[in-house]
Amino acid sequence: MINKKLPKMFYGGDYNPEQWDKPVWDEDMRMFQLAGIDVATVNVFSWALLQPSENEYNFELLDEIMDKLHENGLYACLATSTGAHPAWMAHRHPDVLRVDFQGRKRKFGGRHNSCPNSPTYRKYARLLAGKLAERYKDHPALLVWHVSNEYGGECYCDNCAEAFRVWLQQRYGSLEAVNKAWNTRFWGHTFYDWEEIVPPNELSEQWGPTRTNFQGISLDYTRFNSDSLLECYKEEHEELKKHTPDIMVTTNLMGTFKPLDYFKWAKHMDIVSWDNYPAADTPVSRTAMTHDLMRGLKDGAPFMLMEQTPSQQNWQPYNSLKRPGVMRLWSYQAVARGADTVMFFQLRRSVGACEKYHGAVIEHVGHEHTRVFRECAQLGAELQQLGDSLLDSRVPSRAAIVFDWENWWAVEFSSGPTVALQYVEEVHKYYDALYQANIQVDMIGTDADLSGYDVVIAPVLYMVKSGYAQKVEEFVQGGGTFLTTFFSGIVNENDIVTLGGYPGELRKVLGIWAEEIDALLPGKQNRIVMKKELGSLQGEYACEMLCDLIHSEGAEIIAEYGDDFYQGMPVVTANTFGQGQAWYLASSPEPSFLQGLLQQLCRDKGIEPLLETPAGVEVSRRRKDGKDYYFLLNHNAAPQTVDAAALDAVDVLAGGKAGIVELPAHGAVILQAAASAEDTRSGSAQGVLSR
């Protein structure tokens, strides 16, 4: 449980009373109570108010805010304010300002403009966190700590260059090892002194965010940047824990945010939290995948939905309103996939600057008689009704998809074979194939224990880290089903090609080797021709983007290419290895093929859909104390009907037995049933639940 002071799902969001006159605060408190809001995230961007100068601190206004919340029965998610340094700091200590990718020194402005390796920034951020923790450690409103805000961005200043060299010394130990890892004999790049190494920006090795002469250098600088920001977080985390060891500490992540390795970050977070801002046309399965990824960062533990908008966003090209019911629907989608909080940005709309048109619980009109407020109040009442029934429940899954930030970076730093290959989009294709069938999956990192799963899918596993091939072999040997795809097993963790034939270290378990990789031009396709029926799969299917030209080394050939000079060569193979199977897809198939194949692989392991539903109706399940909670989520703009009689369930919110469930447009229903007993593989679901 996040905090026993409030044994229910937190409901609230970002609140900025410092931007308002105090009479407005009283009106806010009244409206928060009407909406069922019980948590406010405060102090996110107040550093300039808290610290007017180098040696002066003023906490009087924050004292009033914290007391006001407590007096009105609200709790605080208290931020450290270090996401935006004060103007005086930038003026007096320019080392806090970043140097951008083009080599230009920034001026004060915006946010996330602090160099993570600035001694000045780290000193004052650490001091502020410590002072806040010491002052509010016993305050009854304090519920959870929120460090900084949405970490991100890069810096290429001299401080970062120096810190990068230290980072390299710690990682590699010697210049000889660095030269080998980066293959610096290419283009005469051999380094003889640490000072010769400079950050890879537009002034040196890169000419775009993913275009680089030396993948090893750029990959390591990306790792270094993620680690540098993480060190800033860890320093504040340490200060907070000195004074409040029992209060959870988090920072708000941003889903599939490329620059930061969130699996590494999660190891230092007491609970994962993230900000969910899909566009109106974002596939709902993509949002579901990201929720599952956030849950997967800490081995399936519940997470915090820290931010979402009650209605519209303000930074997208077209800021559409959330249609009636969609805010509630998307909130329950987060809960269904592991969220133990529902929180918004923002509780009251700002009057000026760049977020004044971002949605809020309290709109500019200032009263409760709005559609958005009524919807928020309805959800608040429902969360009160749910109480602690769902808190700390888990999402049982017997299938997993591997997601790896370092692999993502390496794939998109690659100098070929196609610019069309987008790692997250390719992973999402495999996720969506199972999502459409209501088959629940975990999103896991390369450090995850595989023994609790029956099926593991690793799309585009370009980088195979040390020891991972052996982990895969042991998983398959023990009876698991493993599937990977084209452009896998190519390089090691330093982006050095594994010689001896693709897919490198995975060659043994897959029973194939790849001779060449063909990149298809936009609009061009090849064909997957089935050699035999496989479940619902028969006949031909389109494939595109990349085509590995593979040879079987014992793997069964399931399908062949239908066109071009490699017509008749294998495109889909399955290799029996020990008690399990390892599958390889040598091209990117059309969705119907993926759906048929992945559903069949799951069916072969006894993994069935949670429910059969109409298109656009999502089903997810959480489990706690011998009870299963099924979330039926209608993403359609028209009503839908679901037959849930087989669950022998009751409607948690409406009461009564659930047989034929009528879902209104954008409607959501939660059903409670006795926990199912279909998890039969030894250690599968229970292993996942207990990790």
C-alpha cells in the first residue's frame, strides 16, 4: 500500500495555490470535497518562492498550503520543486545552464534547463530536498514524496564532458577497453588520453538525434545521460529518506520516453509513477501497453497514475476534448492494468503562460457546473465506493513481451538497414496482436526472471546482452515458448557485431542462421506462404520493411517467402529445443498473421482469452485475496454487449449478478469473481504474482 494514512486509491492531482489569491483556496477546498478529491500534488515548481537567494529560504507559504490541505481532509504528494531552477541561480552560476546538441549555451528559461552534472545545481537541489524533508517529516498531510518533475533532456557542456570521462573510466577501466568497445580503429579514432574524448553532439560525431558515425560512442553517451539524471534523483531520494524513511519516494516518468532507461530508474523508486497523455488518435492498445510497461518496471507491482488530463491537452497540434465518458474510461484502463491512483494535471486551470488551456477539474469559469467537473465527481464517488478492494492487487500474466531501452537506443542509432524500423512501433505490433484477443501480458526487461512465463516474445532483439542468450536457452529448454524476429541477435551490448552469422548468440536456440538482410522500399511487400495450416493460419500473408534471408539448421520451416530472388527461403521457423520451442519471424507480417500466430502459441500453452468481446471492448484482470476483478472497457462510440455469464461474477459498482453486460458508449464495468484456476504451468501465475 502506498500509504496507510489513506487506504483507498488516491484521487486528485497537481495543485498550484501559489498562483492564486488566498480567497480562491477556500473555494478550491469546497469543490475538491464535492469531487471526492483527497490528494493534491503541491510544490512542483516553487523553487524560486522557497529560495529567493543563495542563503535565504522561505517556507511560510508552503506551510499555509500544507496546513490548508490537512484542515480540509486532504493529503499532499509533496514535490521537491527541483524541476526548474530559479533565475538568480542561472544568473549567478551559469554552470547550471545546459549546452544543447548544437553546442549552444542556454539562457534562463523554460524548465529542465539544469545541467545534471552542474555542481551548483546538485548542491542546491540536495539542500532543498533535505530542508523540505526535515521541515515536513511530521506533518499530518504528508503522504508521498515527488522528486523534481518529468526528468529529461541532454547536456553537452564541459562539466558533462568531464563527468562522461569519469563514467567511462568506471565502466571500462582503461582506454584500451574503450577503444575496443567503440571500434575506434575505424576512421582513425584511437584515443590515447581521456581528455581527447568529447561528447557526441553535432560538433563531433552526430548530425541528428539518431544519426551518428560511431554507434558505440553515442550509445554510451545516452547511457551516461540517463545515469547522470538518475544520480540527481538519487541524491534527493537520499536526503528525503534520511528524515522520512517510511514515506514512499517517486518521480513521474513518461511512459515510452526514449532518453531514460526506466528499468534502471525503477530500481531506485519506491513506487513507479507516470504521466499518461495519449492523443485522441493514439491506439488504445498503445496506451494499455505503456501501462503494462510501467507496471513491469518493478516486477508487476502497482504504480501511480500521477498525471492525466481531465479533458484536453495543450501541447499537441490538435487538442481535442475527451468525449463524455472517456476520462472515466481511460482512468479505469489505468486501474485495470495496475494503477493504484487516479490523478490529474491539473486541479485548477492556470490563468497565464503555456498551460492555461490545459484541461482541469476546475475550469476557468470557476464553478462546479461543468461537464468535466461532473464526470470527475462521479469518478471520485466510485473510487470512494471501491475503497481498498483493489489496492495492491496484481495483474496475473503467463505471457511476456521483452522491452529494453538500451536495445531501443542501439536499434535506432544503427546505420542501417532501414530508417523505417521504429522499435516501439514494432513492439506494439506484437502487443496489439494479444491485446485484440484479450490475452494479458507483462512487459518485462532483460533482467526479468523468465521462469514464471509460458510464452516470451522479444521483438527486434538487436542487442543481446551478456548472459541473455543463456537465459533464453534455459527458458526454452525448460518448456517455454520463445519468439523473436528479424534484426535480432546482431550485436553485443557495445554495438559490436557478433561474428559467425546472425542471429549471433541466439543461433543455437533458434536453429537458423541469416545470410543477408533485405530492406524493402516504402510501399513494397513480400509474401508469407504457409507450408501447412497452423491454427487459423493458412494461405498467404503480406510482410514488409525487412526480410532476413535465413537457412534452417534444424528448425522446422513453417512458412516461406513468396516473392523475389529469395522466394522459397524460410520466413517463419520453429525450433524444438529441449522441452520447448524457439520461433523466428524473418520479416514484419501483417496484423492478421501476428494475431493468428501469437494466439495459437498461447493456446498451445493453455493461455486463453479472458473473455470473448466485440471489437473495441478491452478486458483486463487484477487479482487479490482469491478474487478476480475483470474490467470491461468499451472504447467504441456506440454501446456494446458482452456475455460474462461464465465468470459467475457480480458488478462491483452497480451490484447484482453479471450475465449479459450492457456497456454504454465509452462505458466501463468492473466485475468481481472467484479467482480462476487456469494457471496450470508450475510457478507461472503465482510466480509472477509473488515476484
